[in-house]
Amino acid sequence: MAQTSYVSNNKKIADLYFKNKEYYAAAEYYKRALQISRDTIGFVVPYAFENKMKEESPKLADYQYCVFQLATSLRLYKDFRAAEAWYALARNFSEPRYALSPFYYAECLRSNQKFSEAIPAFNAFLDKYKIADSYKDKAKIEVASCNFALYEMRYPRLYKFSKLFNQINEQGSNYTPLQRNNNFYFTSSRPVVISKGGKDEVLEDKQTKSKVVKKESPYINAIYEAAGDPQAPATTVKRIGAVETGKEFAAPAFHPNGKTMYLTSWTAKGSRKIYEVNISQGNGATWSAPKELGAEVNINGFNSMQPFITKDGKYLVFSSDRPGGLGKYDLWYCILRADGSLGQAINMGNTINTKEDEEAPYYNPATKKLLYSSAGRVGIGGLDFYESEGDFGSWTEPRNLGYPFNSSKDDAYFTPLNDADTEGYISSDRESVCCLEIFHVKKEFITVQGTILDCLTDRPLNGAVVTLSDSSQELRMTVGRDGKYNFKINSNRALKITAEKSDYLKKMISYNYEELAKADTLVNPRLCLRPFAINVPIVLKDVLYDFNSAELTPGSEKQLDVLYTLLTDNPTMEIELSAHTDNVGSKNYNLNLSDKRAHSCATYLIMKGIASERLKSKGYGFSKPVAPNQFPNGKDNFLGRQQNRRTEFKITKI
């Protein structure tokens, strides 16, 4: 039987660390194999390294392998800045085993917020990559995501972010924040001292019969508690629960009864599973030993993690790669019965889940909104936050919460500080090379308010519906007897307000980014709607023509612009434009002139973009006077003839 032996070759040591997912250590040894100094800042590719590889052709295969593995180790360690430089070399390697290097190179560019460079890099990968697998679909989503990110960063949402600068964000990853009463709970992989009886941990590769000593492995996931304000500089942190050799704990979730906590636990070689802990109150809370949940949640050989209990105690929601899902990790839920027992897990469906990972669920029963993270949709990068409305029976299409709530890296684990979810904490590695950190986040708002009136009576218009919309959302309300509307929006990008009511013409007003960026409150005290009836003529005042001419004057065009606005505000409306004359001149002359004038009005509107099918024009000459052209004694009625020389429109369809 072959004996397992310790290895001294840097490449083999790196491979063994890599196989055991010790990516930081693997990167260090791949650097040594490439004869790169350990203290090279940020793993910058040394000058003329690529030429050196070409010159030493006998070692070319080893060089290319180590370059690719170093890039991959850095990427998996989430040091995307350093990984980008090494993938820039590996993307030119011709061996099929490195065919994904251009994809990972583009992914690193996107993670480093180089969106404009990432788009052509992903397109270059799509042109070159000939294998029919999921990476082509991923690359297409990435291109869309980069374009989305460029737009989002140009018009950011209104949030205030602050990283916690105290003991909460110390070494390792710090994530799954949870505020409960006066205590703040979170998971951290900071160093934990575990006695091993003087023995070092050994990593072994059974295939190659080689092993290395894992001399440093202090980063153990455990649950921590901070009393009081987690934003205070002097916050004191303590670990809760027992530390067990080889076991890691994360993601606490409390039942609203205060007697039960759920968490995720795993070992280095085992699956993630969800456990239940009973809480006993006395001189300080005591915790029972974690008890594994049943097959409703945990299935041997698969992972279940990140439990969340809804505030009403009705549902347990979690993330799992168990059979029956759409892809990698999906969101699932179980009905949580009054006696604490669980119903069978139900997949949350393809409206919520994708082929990629869905994680970290949070659901507010009051607002019926689900907030979670996904890596499988158009977003800014990594795991992004999405929001969907529903009741566990059906869900609306998830909406990306945009920049800066999301970043080009991973963003997950929202916990609220109020019932409206306008303030809370998240975890993100946006400011870190490798690890999640905890941020306080607070929504900021612009208030949009005003009153809807009847244009003729100047009175509030009870029952009018007001809709506010921008590129990412649509809000709607029905005004009361005072006609007042009031919206709070979390965005200062261009928005549109639409007011409508039966038997009234719809009206829209718009605000651009420059106007919104200067305001915290937009007030429009008078937004009036005009009543209408089908086939009832409405006079267009001051639409005038020169004598014996059908040409519109500049002043007339301004009046027709008002009609143009009505047509654009009411996109299904069809009208007839009519022109009328006084009785000076012959009947045929006036009929022909009025027809040309009505046609001129229609032509002007068509040239501005109104579809010709929505417009009819007709001249009536002096056949439909609205006032006498002469007085009874036969004298000229100048004012009457002036009223008869008019242009009208009537709505034929709405």
C-alpha cells in the first residue's frame, strides 16, 4: 500500500490547498511556484512576465497552469482586483482547459466596477466560446447587468450608508445582522481558539497520496451578540453558544415567541443544515444544544441554510440546493404550525428562483414584500437585493433595488429597524478585498404632493386616480374629497405623474433629474383635469391665419401645442379637427379655405409625432355659425363674424 507523504513542491502544495478550498493559502503557493515575491502589492503582474513565459518554453505548460490557478484562487477568495491582472494573461491561453478565462476576466472587470470595459470583454467571450453550456447565458445576463449598472450609477437611489466601525466589523467575514429588542446578533468568521491537543490539522489528497499541515486555520464561523446600539464606537461583542471542534454556526433567526432560535451549522466535510435551539430565560438566557430539523427541511447530501421566521410566526423560509429546485440554491418555505412542527418544504417558484443562487430571505407580513438576494438576474453584480410582493401563493416580478443599495460585489442579509423597512442593516463586501462587512442603511425620500382640480370649477376632484412612475416603479393612489395626493419616493431619476378620472381628459406632468436633484419636496398645487363629452366641439382659442391663407401663424402653433399635449397624455384618444369661417365670400370659397385650414392643423400635429389615424380634418365653411354674422338690421356684426372664424376639435373616441 502506498504511503501518504508530505509534499514540498510549491505547485503541489498550492493544488492541495486549492482542493480543500483554502484559496488564500493556495494563491500564496502559486505565487511561489511562479517565483513571485510574497510581498508584491496586490499581486500585480510583474513587468515582462508574459515574455518570460514565452522564453522558457519547456516550462510553459506549468506557467500557464499556475497563472490560471492563481487567478482562480484570487477570484474565489474575492480579490477581484488581483485576479483581473492574472486573467488578463490567462484569457490568451489556447488550451481548452483555460477557455473560461475570458469570462472570468470580464467578471473581474465588472466586480471592479469597470462596466464599460466589461461589456466588450463579455462580448468577446461570446464570440469566441463555442461550447453550448450555461456560460453563454450568463455572459448575456452580465452584459445586460453592466448596462443596468451604468444607468443605476448615473441616477443613484436615495440611501444613506455607513459601515460599522467597531468590534462588529473585525477580522474575517461579518454577516447576517439581526436586531432583536436591545441585542444585535450577527455571524463572524473571526479567529476562534480551539484546543487541538497540540496537533496540527492536516489536509490530505487521497488521490495523489500527499498531504500538508494546515498551520493556520483560526477563522471559524460563530454567532456573536452585541448589546445596545451596534453603531456605537465602544460596542462590546461576545460569542454566544458553545464552540465545538470542527463545527461552524451562522445565520440566527428567532421565533416571535422568543423561546426558539434557528441557525445554520456545518462541518468542513458535511452539508449545511438548519438546527433549532431552545432558549431558557433566567439570570441571562441559556441555550440548549442545537437539534437538527427533520426531513421537511434537511435532506442528507444536500444543503439547507439561512433560516428566516416571519414576524407572524407562520412561515420558515430558507435557502437550499435540495432536489426539486430550479438551479443551485433556491428559496423554499415551510408552514410553521402553532405547536412548532413544520409542514413539507415548498419551492417558492420560478418567479422568485433562477438557475443561479437565491439566498438570505426576509419577508414582511405587513407590507407583503419579500426581500432576498439573487445571482441569477440582471443586476449590478454578484448577489443583488431584489424585492417582490406576494403572499406565498403568488409573487410579482422581482425588482432590483438598484445602486447604492446594491454594489458590484455581494449584497445580502437585510434586517429592518422599523415596520416599514426604511432603515436597517445589510452585509456587503463592497469596501473589502475578500470579506462581508455590516453596514447601516437608511432610505431617504423625496416627497411629491399636490391637489387635483376640475379645470372649469377649480374645485378638488374627488375620486381622481394619480399614478407616479419612473424607470423602476409605479405608485398609485385615489384622492379623496380634498383632491390631495402625496407620494414618498426613494429615487431622484426622471418621473412622471398621471392624473385621470372618468369623463375627464387625462393629464401628465414630468420632472427631470436636474429638477429632482435640487429638491426634497415637489409641490404642484394646481393640476387640473378638463371634463369632456364625445362629439362635443371644443374651441381652440387664438388659432389664427393670415387673410386668405391656410398657413398657421407662430401664435397658432403654440395653441396647437396644447392640443398636442392632450393627445400625448391620452394616447388612445382620436379627434376631428374642424375649421369654420364667417359668411364673407362665396360658399365654395369658404368651404375650400376652411378645409385647407383644418388640414394644416392636422399636418402640424402629425409632424410633431401624432399618428395620422388618430386625426381627421374637415372644413365646414360658414355652415355652422355660433353667432350672427349680421345684425337684424343688416349691419355687419364684426364680433359675431370673429367668433365664427374659429378652429375646433371634438373627441370621437377615447
